[in-house]
Amino acid sequence: MNAKESLPHALGRKALDAMIRREYGGWPPVSSYNLYQPHRPEKLLPKPQDKK
């Protein structure tokens, strides 16, 4: 198995390795759902009082 890889095979291997590295490079994965941050109130809301 000392034969040199053919050019298309080598390019395919490099492309596949790059795709795998990009996919598993970080955690959590980047998606549009991770970018959304809901608005948080600046001051605390009043506590509801018990009705008697």
C-alpha cells in the first residue's frame, strides 16, 4: 500500500476531512436558534399577592 493516492481521491479526502472538522469543531453547534435572546425585564416584576 505504498502507492500514491490519485489526485481526485486525495482532493476528496481533504474536502471530507474539512467538512468533518467544521461540523464537529465546536459545541454547542452554531444555529439561528442559539442567536436569539429573549428580552429580559430590567427590573423585577412585583410578586403576586394572595387573595383572602
